[in-house]
Amino acid sequence: MKSRKPELLATAPSFLWLALFVFVPVAIIFAIAFRPALPAGGIGEGWSLEAIRSLKDPIYPSLLLRTVTISFVTTALCLALALPVAWHLAKLPPKWRSRILILIIIPFWTNFVIRVFSWQQILHAEGAIANGLRSIGLLGDSDRLLGNSAAVIIVSVYTYLPFAILPIFAAAEKFDFALLDAARDLGAKPFRAFRSVFLPGIRQGLVTAILIVFIPMLGSYVIPDMVGGTDSQMLGNKIAQRNFNDRNLPQAAALSCALTLLVLAPMLLRRKEKAG
Amino acid sequence: MPGHLRFENVTRRFGSFTAVDRVSLEIEKGEVFSLLGPSGCGKTTLLRMAAGFDVPDEGRIFLDGVDITRLPPDQRPVNTVFQSYALFPHLTIRENIAFGPKLSKRSPAEIRSEVERMLELVDLTAHADKKPTQLSGGQKQRVAIARALVNKPKVLLLDEPLAALDLKLRQRLLVELDAIHDEVGITFIYVTHDQGEAMSISDRIAVMNKGVVEQTGKPAEIYEAPRTSFVAAFIGDTNFLDGKITSRIDGRFSKCAIEGIGEITIDNDKPTNPGDLVHLSLRPEKIIVSRGKPELRENENSVPGVIEDIIYFGSHTRLWVRCGGWRLCAETQHRTYQLDDTPLKWGDTIHLRWHANDGYLLEQYREEDESLLTLPDEE
């Protein structure tokens, strides 16, 4: 049998990185979740299940449901928009392909918070869009574009769309479009060919896109905070509230743990996918 | 009686480039019909229009009298074997073959038995549950053929099906393809740039060049009686001679003066009159090489020359011989190998002899086609 020494040496740096910056912090958060909270804020001595028990709070199930729903709708919209974009991008001549890819990437040069802030202006109650919709009667006088789940979803789709386009495009670029001709030749209608040949052909890209959008969405905090309202808060906002307002670090940690476990579920799914 | 598959004045342009230029063809039921030509001659575009992937700018395509010009590919009783195979990588071999039948309204039991029959036909039953990436090139090709044939098409379109394979495998698959054709009996349209493939598998060949069909005919007709210099030079190898008819011998033969060689006898493959300028194609293997001056029979020609180049091919040797202003290519066979036979070498003077009947008068000659020859004369 071959020695595994070179293999271990080669992976050591990344392993160390993971240990220092992922495993250890997560372990610390898990540990804090089992500590008592001090009334003045801060973490008390000894161990307590109080923070874990606080997860039974009846506000959490609906919060979790809302978090998953907003994440799911955002992911679905991102996929629905990214698929045609990636398809056409893959069919473009290489010169145009790289030009448009740059256009997709350029927004990243602006700070994320500034981009969300600009959405606040776009969707503002006195903004051009709101006024325009109001003038044609699509928006009531007291209706708002900001401060609701729809605003959170719109801005989230805007933010995560490039992350969905890029992996799907990478898979579509390698896809052999002659396979679609073959499917048509064998009697498939255009949509059937798309569904039973193109989608399976870019499966890896789709799975990556779903994970890359859905997982960060579960932990969303900035977008619901800036464009959402009280009825569109997500788990991330609750964690922040427990941490900054209530000064209850163990409860914030317990919520974080629950979120981490939630995020791990699709990751494990992916693992199974790769093995299969 | 119109043909089974008929192209009527089909034209296809891409921008200012005319890929297919007013092509009319009639393909009979059950024949193997090849579209032969160099890359860019329009043969694949023509095939794609038959399959429905492309639509002609002008002209129409009929299948059994029905206009299919604008019918989408999924509604044509026609299937294609793609050059790159285009097998679905996420499906097994069996699922690949079942793809077409599953889209039709056939019962699952019928589909299953049809797929098994096809697997048997192409001898892949043992590999039915593998994925395409696990197969060799030749096996993939056979899957592609089975996947198309299982739909019982009226016409099978084959787009350079053997181009990606090596020579020996290509020859073997060609024989297999021929056997499959004998078994299923449907019309095959075979696109290739390889004249050997086209000659050996086809009932008829259409030779294409620059979007135009230069000649259609049986392999032997194409080879022995090329209409144009392109056909003569693209299929096999040949020598081009041009001269002027000087006198008529009888209804069949004439005398022709060739500059630098003298007067030779030619066969009037087309009507000629004294004074006409003619172009003659003379295949290398028709020329008989001898060291001494040969005795000529009636209507035979003989020209002396000096060997300029020799290439040994194993089964035969090719000689390029300087005869006056011409350089002629001649082929010698090695039926018996005699050690004491002094081999021909550079600079030897030899005599080339051929019968007037072995040359062929071209209807159309273009100087550029000389460049298709194995060793074009630089002069």
C-alpha cells in the first residue's frame, strides 16, 4: 500500500485552516449555548440548559418557517432567472461571453451594504418606482414597497443571482448542445429535450447553485434588516437581536447552533449526491 | 415516379456564404446514398436540412411525396447518427436506446423487447447497463446506430459516423454497417469526406464541392467516368492532360495533340470535333510501366519519361515520371516479388503505355483542382 504521508502533508494547511477558523469557532458557539446568561449581559459560570430550552419559544417555529420560505422562494427565483441566462451565455461566441460575464461580476466591486442601501432608495415610498406604480393605480396610497417580505426577496434575488448564474453557466459551457439535437431527432419536443437532457446534463451546476444561494439565504441578516419590516425578520435578525439588544449570548448561540444544523442538512444531501 | 427522398433546388446561405447551392437529388428507397466532399462543401448542411435541424432558404424537401421542408425534427420519420455520437451521458446504454421509443406511444413491453432486439443487432447486450463513458469509440458508434434504428425511421442519416475511429476499426464497422443495412433495408444517407468509405458502402454517391453537386452516380461511374476535374482529383488520384483534337479516327476514337508529348489516341467519351480543346483524366493504375519501348496494339499510346519520384506503398508503388512538360503519376503492382528484377530508381528512363479507352474526357476542367492531387506539379 502506498504511504499516505505526502497526502497528509499536502492537505495539512487547509485542514489547519478549517480547524482554526471553522471547527473551533463553531465548537465555541456550541459551548456558549450551554452556559447560563448573566442578567447584565455576558456569560456566566457553569453549565445550563436554559438557552437550549429557550428554543421552545413559540415565536421560533413561525420564524423558522418564514426563513425557509423566503430562502426557498429566493432560490427558486434565482434558478428560474439564471437558467435562461446561463443557457444563452453558453451559446454565445466566446468574445461576447466574456464581456457579459464581466457585466455580471462588476456589481461586486461595490460594497454589498451600499448596494442594499441603493435598493432602499429604489424601493423608497417616494421613489420613482413607487410613484409610478401609484400613478397607474397598482399601489395603494398607504402601501409600501419597502419593509415587507417581497422587498427582502427582490433584493436577495438581486444579490444572489450572479452566484446562481456562474455555476450553472460553468456547467452549461461544458454541455454538448448536440445532445439537444439528438433528443429532438429522437422525437422530443423542445421543452422535453430541455428537461430530460439539458437539466440532467448541468445537474452539478444546479446543485451548486442551489446550495450557494439557499445556505447563505438561511443566514440572511443584512437584507431583511435594511429592506424588510417587522413581519419579514429572519433567523439571522433574531440572533442579532438576542446578541445586541437582549445581551443574551447563550440564547444567540443556541439559535446559531440550530441554524448551523439546518444548514448542514443540505450539505449532507450534497455528500450523498456525490457518493451516488 | 418521384424518388423516396427528394431535394428540390435546395439552397442554404449563411450570411454571404452559400453553403448549399440549388441542390436537387432523388434518393431511392432502400439505397445507401453517400454525400461525399471535402469539409465545407455543404454535405453536412444538406444532411441537417434532411434531419430538420436547419431549414433551406429556398427549395423544398420531400419524403414519400410529403413536403417535410419545415417539419421540426421530432416530427420527421428520419433519425440521425451523429459524428460525435451524442449519446446521453446520464443514461445507460439501454436507456439511451429506449429514449426514442419512450417518447412514442408504444407499450412498455413492446419498448423493452424492441430495445433488446436492437442491443442484439449491434451486439451490445453485455454492455446494456453501462454508461456511455465506459464504452470504446466503436461501441459508442454502435449504440448511436441502435438508438436511431429502434425508432424504425424511413431514412437513417449518418453524419461522418466513423470519422473519430482509427483505420482498422473504421474498416470493420463499415462492414458491420453494411450488414445492418442489409438486415433493416431502410434508406441510408451517409455523409463522409472519405472517398474510400463512400465507395465501399454506397449504392450511389453524390460528390459535392462548394455547395454544388458535381456528379451523382454509382461508385464505379464516379471513379471511371468523372464528369469534372474535381471529381476526378478528389476521388482517387489522376493525371490531367490537355490537348487539341486533330482528327477523327472512327466513331469512337480520335487523335489528340498534346504539347510536349505528341499525338495520342483518345476515346471520345463526349462528342468532339477536330480543333476542340479537351481535358483528359488518366488514372495512375491504368498506366503500364516498362523499361523497354513497348509494342503497341491498336489504339494504345506510349510515352517515354524519366522517373522523378518513387513512393512505395506496400501493395503498389507510385512513380512520378517527367514526360516533356508533363509529370505523370503511374502505379506499378507487385504481383510477384522478384529479387533479380532491378528495381526502378530515380532518373531511370521508362515507358508509359495505356489504352485510349483508359483515359476519360472531362466535361469541365478547373485548374484549381490540380491542387487536390497527391503530388501537384509545381510547374
